[in-house]
Amino acid sequence: MPPLQRRQILASAAALAAPAFVRAQGASARVVVVGGGFGGATVVRYLRRWAPQIQVTLVEPAERFVTCPFSNHYLAGLRSWDSISHGWDGLRAAGVKMVHARAEDVDGARRRLRLHTGQILDWDRLVLSPGVDMRWGALEGYDPAAAELAPHAWKAGAQTQLLRRQLEAMPDGGRFVMVIPDNPFRCPPGPYERASLVAHYLQQHKPRSKVLLMDAKNNFSKKELFLQGWKALYGDMVEWVSLAQDGQVIRVDAQALEVETAFGARHKADVLNVIPPQKAGLIAERAGVTDASGWAPVRGENLASERVPDVHVLGDAALAGPIPKSGFAANNQGKVVAAALAAELSGRPAPTAWYANACYSLLAPGYGISVVGVYRAQDGRIVDLPHSVGVSPLDASAEHRTAEARQGADWYTAICADIWSD
């Protein structure tokens, strides 16, 4: 799909998600949002813009939010830590009440949220955007202690910094081994972008090293584009081992930096990056909005929980049909939820829900690829909009790849300004 057409589709979808004019009439309405990432922070930002009389509180423990998008760039030395870290002054200036605490429990019947400090927040509507938690123990031997030796770095922060230090300390000629889970998980193209940018770093600083990807799947997002890019950029430095090739890891020995596959093969690493299976953030489970899958089923029209009244779930924690778990999607979903709540709490009909997603991946400086999709609500579900899902072309020109790399960087700048800036 050409870049211009892609931008037109996404711009149209974003416009359809926003109400033309909404004003909340009831000043007593209270909306509490848990999670200050791409989804939750968007909800509070746009609720203040579209329904300024509603009382909006954001519960987020971090004093600064570090984004998973573009954290791979930090690992490769292409970005600074500060460039992917964001504060809350812009949201405070917009009238959002910030509470830096951890959400501990939800009483849906009494509409109360308990924080780890003991504070109780009453709400008329609760929005949960808690991101993901790791399924500790889903891989034998992989638990929080093991993650301090073989980091996942799939929640940006100390784990990301640890993985970068390990890369910097890795000897030339060493082996970087990544364990990749089966779907669903946060950011489907993310492991493969990380592999690309780790390879770029190694090519620059430790050129005799190797990158080995042990995958629990036979296919992945933008697979042919990644495979083509790795061959062109890195030769045989990057090796992808699929499920069919015995790529599924079932056991991790973090002390030995070794993994074992389903058929008993063992692979030793100098740096071991284990991305385990995931689930919705813990507060979603405690709120009762998750099902046996570990994710939260939601209604397509407004991302309301299918299990608990007056609670909405969005972003990575939600089971949102075909929409991938991405920062772009969470931001878009945040606008849909804000529009729905602003309309509902002012007694107006909710706008039609349309959703969009775009995932930009950088394989090397100046070499970008992307996938895009537009979706709509239908009979309580979310479905693909026909003919709207597209990926970058294979065999594209260097100019095309450079343009997509630039578009990805522009997207990150724009979305961060949209959510967190003054």
C-alpha cells in the first residue's frame, strides 16, 4: 500500500473516532483511568478536551513513562533514554488529576478502586489500560529472578537498560539468543525489529557476532519483509528458527544462559533475551474483566468489558478482535473510549466506532517497513474493514524504505506530542 494512501486511510479512521462536538452536562461524573501509557493517557487527554466538566483521574505509578515503541532504538544506540521517556505536566495542565500509585483491587458493585497506599477512589466509569504482565512459569525456569539474568525487556524500564548493558558487554563473536512466544503478545513485529536493530549494533561494534531467534510460531507479522531485509542488510548474521524447525523453547536456564527446545536441542547464549507468554496487567484480573485466556474480552462498539458493567478495557490488555496489541492501536482505542464516555455521560448517542492500527519497524537506519489496518464494530465484535489491511511492498526501492523509516520517526514524535505534551 503506497505511503500516501496509508496516511489517508489512517487519518480518515482517526477522524471518524472523534465526536464532532461533545460537552458533558453532569459535573459530578467521575472517570478513573488506570494506566498512563498510549491507551490510558489518551483517554484522559481527550476526555478533558471533549467533556471538560467530567472529573478525570489517572492512576499511574511511574513518575515518568518510558515507551516500549522505540525502546529497540535505544538498545541499538540510536536514541537516548530521555527521548523515549515522558512526564505528566501536559496532562496536569489539561486538568487531569494524577495519582502516582499502584491500583490494587476493584469493587465493581460499589464502584470503588483501592490503591496500594490504601486510598480509595470512587468512580462512575472505570477505564483499565494496564498493559501486559508476564506469565511467569509458562516457560519452565523463567521467573522474575531469571529475568534479572536473561531479561525480557518487554516492559520498558530497568529491564531495557539491563539488556543494553549486556549487549555492550558481550564479546565480539558472541551470540545473542532471543526467545519469542506464540500469539497473542504485545507488539507482534517487536521481536523482529529488536533482532534487526541488535544486528545493526553488532554489525557496527561486534561484527563477528550472531543473532539467533527461537520462535514458537511458523509465521509472524511482516515475515517476508523482515527475511528479505535481514538478508540484504546482515547476510547470515541473523538466523530465525521456526516452530517447524524446533524453534519452540520450553525450558530456560538463566544461570547458564541456555535454552532447551521441545525436541531437546540446547542453545547457549552470551546474551539471552527471553520474551515469555503474556497476559493482561494484574489489575484487570483482579477487576474480574479477564477470561481464561488471560485477556479481557470487550464489546466492539466502545471497548466496554463483557464481564463487568461500567468498566472499559483497552490497549494491550484487551481482546479486541483482529487489532494487534500496539501503541498506535492503544492511542486510537483511547479516543474511541473517550468519545463513547463523553457522549454517554452527557446523554448523547455514542459515535460510530472505527479503529485503526499502523506498525512501523526499523531494520536499520534509513530502512523502514510497515503494516496498516482499519477496523469497525459489527454486532458487538471488531472486524477488518475490507481491503484496508496492507503492508510495505517487497523489493521496494531504497527511497521507499527511507521514506517509511522517516514516517515511523514522525509518527512517534506526533503521537507522543498528542498524548503527553503541554
